[in-house]
Amino acid sequence: MPKLKTHKGAKKRFKITKNKKVIYSKAYRGHILTKKSAKRKRDLRKPGQISPADRMRIKRMMPYDF
């Protein structure tokens, strides 16, 4: 059986926690920040968490990280 390749785009975007949860950094934080509220920008700083339903898709892309 050949080795599986890690999806490099997924590896750069997602991190796996100790408890096998998948976290990512949120979008819409790059530019045009003046029209966004302080509360919204503050919330975008926090990492997002992938739902358990999508966890299997990420696991398939990064087989050696889980």
C-alpha cells in the first residue's frame, strides 16, 4: 500500500488539538477594518473550531496528524 500524502493547504490552515479537535484562524481580518466594529474584530482574533461533522474531511486530508 503506498503512503498517503498530506494536503499541504490543509496543513497550513488547520491545527489539531490534543483532544483531536480542529481549529483554524478566522477570515475577514486582513483589510478594510475601519467599517468593522471593535466587537467583530475582537471576535475574529479568536480561533474557530471545525464542527465534528466536518472533522472526518480534515482527517482525510491530514492522515498523520490525528
